[in-house]
Amino acid sequence: MQTITPYKPLALAVLLALSAGASQAQSKGKPTAAEAHRFLEQTEAKFDKLNVDSARADWVGSNFITDDTEAIAAYFGELQLDASGKAALAARRFNGLKLPEADARKLKLLQLSLMLSDPKERADYAAARAALNGAYGKAKYCPPDGRTCMPLGELEKVLANSRDPARLQDAWSGWHAQAPAYKQRYADFVTLSNKGAREMGYADTGAMWRSAYDMPPGAFAAEMERLWQQVKPLYDSLHTYARHKLRAQYGADVVPATGPIPAHLFGNMWSQTWDNIYPILKPAGAGSSFDLSKVLEERKTSAKQMTEYAEGFYTSLGMQKLPATFWERSLLTKPRDRDVVCHASAWPIDGKDDVRIKMCINPTAEDFTVIHHELGHVYYFLEYKDQPVLFRNGANDGFHEAIGDTVALSITPGYLKKIGLMTEDPDPKGDIAELLKRALSKVAILPFAYSVDKWRWDVYAGKTQPADYDKTWWQTREQYMNVKRPAPLQANGFDAGAKYHVAADVPYARYFLADLLQFQFHRALCREAGYTGPLHQCSIYGNEKAGKKLQAMLQMGTSKPWPEELKAISGEDRIDGNALLEYFAPLKAWLDEQNKVLAAAQKG
Ligand code: X8Z
Ligand code: ZN
């Protein structure tokens, strides 16, 4: 259920549990600045305790999925919803009042919350949320031919490693066949969520989500489209190149010459990152390039060691070692004997030092990056823990998602050599290969990260009804990603629900923003470190000057509007695709050249 994990919707506001503070704020007479301040103080004091209880309930609910833990998580979710809704309403009393900047900001943040005044609706909302989280975590594909049932992790391995289109399609369809079981629940949840958003004066939940970026919701939607148009040409070049290579691999019957490409061929369940098909896409003539997964596997790198590598990066920047409780309380490997939500997440349990991650770590290059991503959240928690409760969050949710990825951009061959994970010298001619590998995650994800909420905004706005969930999901994916469903639409299907963030109701625009922001941060930190070479070769490992700059931003939490925080670290006050385009410029030129040659060869 709702936790203070940063990747959950409007975490802070929804969490704000308050009762006495709310009733005091409704006192008679003209509101005053002093009263607003008192109200906020009381509110924040209460959160400290209430947040811990609910975070623990959520933690247990996701780590041991049973009917009881689901009920406990739902119970606390309901309490939170009640309390945060009341606090949000109470905060309205002070709107329009002249207040110190910090208080005004806190009151604004408080109002980014759902409010369901009907207790039954509140209970239903919380129960649906907990049930959806559990249903996703428990889902398994049990093939009709009697093979053993496969959880998501195993199906993902098939998608990553098999080159047999029939097997790929079986794993893909097997997973996507699980979500219809919770489609009705999701549709009911959307209705309730919208009611809650409307009680707070938002048009719908999507509009509330878009209001969390220090600008009006319409302006935010326009920003997303502007940014997408900025980076689209690079995606198109990568997609065209991928088509040539996939056709060569699978043949013209499987991969069409034009139009969308079947989604099961990209090495990933949602075709959101394409790293796993690098062996198919690698530049002709590129040697057997360095394979980090192979090294990690051969060395039997444990989940703890993987985490220590990531910790080592952050401490090299001058940050503290992880607290002992992190190691005692985190879940780093998939338990054999019970269901857990394996989707990686980071948890600020008490707003102070009790920080944890929950991740089923495997010794692969992909998880090596994901663990740096998760520790980015954890270090953000640790750095802003001295902020007032209401400011303990990312500048916006895209910032929270970008920190670990910024650090992971510094995992260069040079860095791997330095820490002994790579024994050979980095190949000076391997630049394009390295850039291509990076693009397979960072460029490939852009239209996916945009389309998830493009779809969801319409669902929340009522423009897409449950009967059309799949129709519009695939229209959106075809339009932006240029991929298609590998099989005809199923009656009453729910393909969007096969993605964690839809089932768990976590907004997704944050990953789109993060994908751009991380290159802005990387460029700024490399400059801070005095680096002047090509961006893709820069690693800030061991550079305390860059570390200080990063830390200063992390420590601000969400105390200032995000453009100010962006300016402080990068000198820019807009999120922009320019740094990403600069990073990949040599690859773009190479892709366009390849595409010309490959197209000519196809004709000839
Ligand atoms: O969900 C995540 C993180 C946890 S916040 C592992 N990510 C998105 C996804 O997996 O879909 C990271 C990038 C995109
Ligand atoms: Zn994350």
C-alpha cells in the first residue's frame, strides 16, 4: 500500500496522516500566518510516528504476500488516506494568505492528495490498492502443457535469452495473460481514485499527478510532448537500425519492413529497454565486447557484493557508508519459499536512518545498474533526512529516479577496470559499441516512459473506458514506440496491467523526466570535476568535488521548486533533452550512416 517510497504516487501528500492538526486548523475566524505555521508544525510532528507504522505495514505486505498482510497494509492505507485527505482539506483554509515561502510550499504539497470522505469508499480504495499490489506480486504463468509455473523473473529470463520467436511469444503471452484477473479491480480502483481527486478539486487523478511539478497540469503535459519531440529523431534512428538487425536475425516473416515491430523481440517483457538483444544489434566487426554479466556470474558475485560495489561508488563521492540496519533489514535475494513483490524498490521507513531496499538481485549487468539506481533513492533519503517531514522528498519525482542513474552513467569501462571487474584494457575503438549498449536502455525507454502515462492520463480522464484499455494501450505504444502486440488482442485483455507500475498505481512520467535529467546532472557533475572530454567517457568515481555538488542538491529535498534545484546543480532551469543528445551525438551519426548502408544493401 502507500508507502513513503519515492516512486509511489505523491508519496508525501498521501502519507500525511493527521487528525488533531486538521481539526485545529478548522478553527473559527480569519486564518492567520501564525495559525498556519502551528498547523504545519503539528502536522509534521504527527507524521513522524504515523509514517513509520504504515511503512512497516507496507514493507511486510510486499515481503510476505498473504491475505493477512494484505489486510494489514489495506488497514494502514485507509488510515493514511483518511488522515492525508483531512490534512489536505484543512490546508485549504490558508490558501491566499501571505505566508513565509517554506510554509506556503508545505501547504501546497499537502493539497496534492486524494480525499475520500465516504468511509466505505476509503476502505474499498485501500483494499483495491493492496490487492492489486499482491496480485501482481503473486502472478505466475502456468503453461497448459503441464510445465512448471513460472514467475515473472523466469519469464523475463526467457525474453532476455531465447532467440526462438515461438518461445518468446509463449513467455510474453503467458505473462500478459495474468493481468485480466485483476482488470475489474483496477477499473473500480480508477473510479474511486478519481472520486478522491475530484473531492480535492482536481479534474481527475491524472490531473492531480500532473499538478505535482510546480506548473499547471496542462503546461506539464505540453512539456512532456516538447521533450519527446526533441529526442524522437534519435529514437527513430535506433529503431530503424534495430529493425534491420532483427530482420536479419528473425527473417522478413517475423519482422516487417515497415510499421511496428512485434513487441516480444526486444529482449524485455515490455520492450522498454533493449540491452538484452545487444548481441543481435552489436556493430558488425565489433569484437566479442566485454561482458559484465559473464564476469559477475563467473565470480559468483553475491547480492551483498553487488550492493557493496554500488555503495562503494557513493562513498567515493564523499557520502556515508550505509547504516548497519540497511544490511540487516533489506531484502536482497528472492526468497525460495514465499511470494514477494520482486520489482526493485527503496524504502525510507522512518524518515531517518532506517532505509532499506527490496530487490531480487542476480549477478547480471542489468542488476548491477539497478542496484546503483536503488541506492540513488537510498542516498537521497539519507541526505534529506534533516529537512522538515514535508520536504523529505525529491525536488520532483523525476529527480528521485535520476540520482542513481546519474551515478550509473559513470560505470564506464575505465571505471570497471579501476575496481577490478574488468581485467583487460578498455578497447579504444569500442566507443560506438559502448554507446550503443547505453542507448539500448536510455534511448529505447523514452517512448515507453512517455506512453505509459499518456495512456493512463486518458484512463483517468474517462476518455478510455475499460472495454478499450487494450485498444488504446496498443495505439499509444504503436504511435510512440513503433512496436505492436505479437498476437491479436484478447477479449477483455489488460496488457497495461502486466506492467508493475500500472498494477501498483505508480506514476510513470517520472522515468521519462529522469532519463533526460540524468544526462543534465551527469554533464554538470563532469564539468564540476573538471572533465572536458566526451561525455560518455566521463566517470565521476572518486571525485569529491562533484560529490559535494550532488550532495548539496540532495540535501535540499523538495524544499524549493525543482527549477531552482536544477539551476543550482546545472545552471539550467528547464528539463531538456539537449544533454542526452550531446552524449549520444557520435552514436546518432553512426546509426544514420549504418541505416543508409543497410537500406541500400536491402534494395540491392
Ligand atoms: O521501476 C523502476 C525502478 C524502481 S523505482 C527499478 N524503474 C522503471 C521500470 O523498471 O520500469 C527503473 C527504470 C524504469
Ligand atoms: Zn527508482
